[in-house]
Amino acid sequence: MKNSRSESYAAAGVDITAGYKAVELMKAHIARTIIKGADSEIGGFGGLFELDLTGITHPVLVSGTDGVGTKLKIAFLMDKHDTVGIDCVAMCANDIVCAGAKPLFFLDYIACGKNVPEKIADIVKGVAEGCVQSGAALIGGETAEMPGFYPIDEYDLAGFCVGVVDKSKVLDNSKMVEGDVVIGLPSTGVHSNGFSLVRKVFDIENADLKTPRVELGGRSLGEALLAPTKIYVKPMLALFDKITVKGVSHITGGGFYENIPRSIPKGLGAKIAKKDIRVLPIFDLIQKEGNIPERDMFNTYNMGVGMSVVVAKEDVDTALEILKANGEDAYVIGEIIKSDEGVVLC
């Protein structure tokens, strides 16, 4: 790369040498994610992964893709870029684990107005941390410098994850029955959805993001909003190994009303007890400041529950023990009922 430079391209706003520096800065972070099968050298044209099928008789690849959305606006205003990568991985890895899959590898895509190597490395640092938390290898990615398309201080971040599961272990909700129990896994906050409404509620461009607030437990508004999305992969894989899980939903945009029904078969629904939901302070603040109806809150945000899990009544205690042993303070939030409404909050 020593002879690769273009003064004309730089004059147009694209510094290819900055891209090389960014790659060098991010290599140490990427190295943390290396797992068995990750054979690619960062800087090549494609990410390689050698698939180990030991113990898998009928492999099914499961993939998911997503971005961070307008939560990035908070990162820009706070000038904090080392956690949004966790969000990016979480939005993909949490989705594929809903099928019972173990994440294998992740690739990211960063598009920016100006490539500042240290900032790009910070973003990738977060991506690498997300990969470590989900057990996936970061085997490649792309950084695109796009002056005139993105503002000079802004960027977008997206990625995708690929995992594998034995076909016999793909989660199947066909055996879900009335009386099964819905367990909730706590979220860390807003995660990565509903930020267009968040930004409107707080007039985010003009808000005080850095002063500690009593109603947020001493955290500033910016800190509360930037709290990284929780990654549930390892606790869920531990749960799959021990008991039969009948359905899993990642509570993202659309909240309870949209996501929980996605793991429930027709003719059944989930009866959720609102009094049992451990609503986080940030959601109380959003609802109060925005004068938002309760139903809209539950139809937009996770409200403190980042993932729901359906198990048989006789497996509830075991499921809670396993999840708690793996760092999740999980608790019962409802039950499966005969219904065509999807979710009934009462």
C-alpha cells in the first residue's frame, strides 16, 4: 500500500491512505474476535470461514442483517463512537438466535462523510466487542468514504451475521400450547429502535445530554440513550442445550405487539401482565416528556424486556435457573392463551 495514493482523489474528498490507517488501527480489535474457523486476513477481498460441522447432521445456515438506525445521531452529539458497534452486532445476532442458531461470523459496513481513522477504529472496537459477546468472528467489512453524500462528521453503520443450527434443533412453535409460560429477559434500555420518536420527544439537537439526571439513576440522558443493546446469544444457547424452548422473540421496533406474536402460532396469543414488567426509568421519562399513550409505548419500545422466551409450565423454574446462572435476571411476564389478537396486555 506504500505506493497507493491519489492527490486527485484526495482533492475530491476521499483520502485512500486514511482507509489504510483505519485498517491498521482496527486490527487489534478484530483479533479479539478470532474463533476456530476464522481464516481470513483482514484486508483481502472476501472473508473466509471454515465451517466445522462436528455434531451437526443437517446444517442450516441462518442469517440476519440490520443497522443501528438514528441512534447514531446520539453518538454524533455525544462524540462517542465505541459502543454503537455493539448495537449493530446485537440487532443481527439476537435475531438469528431466535431460530436456535449459533452465530459464526459477522461483517460490517461503515459509510462516512470523512474517514477519520481513529473514529473508524472506535466504531470497529464496538463491533468487535459485540462479536466477542455473541461468540462470532469479525471476518471482514467495508469502509466507504462518501463526501457530499454524508455530512463530514456523520456516518452510517450496518452489518450482517451468519450462524448455523442443526435442522432438528431449529426452534419450532408448532408444539406451543395454551398454558405455556412467557419469560422476559431484561433489556439495558431503548436498545436500537424507536429513536426517531426519542429524538422528537427530547428535541435531541437542543437537549442537555450530559448533565446527570436523578430520574435516570444519576446517568445523563445521553448515557441512558446510548446504552448498548444487550446481546442474549450465550444465555440462550445455554438454555437451548438444557430444555425445549418453544418460541423466542427479539423485542425490537414494534415493541410487544409486533414482535412477540412472531414466535407464536395462529390461534394462540400471549397474555402479558403489565404490572409484572420491570419498566426502565428511560421509558417512563420518554412517556412523560412526550405525553405518549401507554399502548404506543408498548408498540414502539421494549419497555425493559429485550427478549421473550416461551417454555412449558413444568420447565419454568429450570429455565429461570439456567438463565440466571448465565447472567440474566429473567422473570415470568405472562402466559400463552387461546387468542387471535397476538398480544393481550392486561
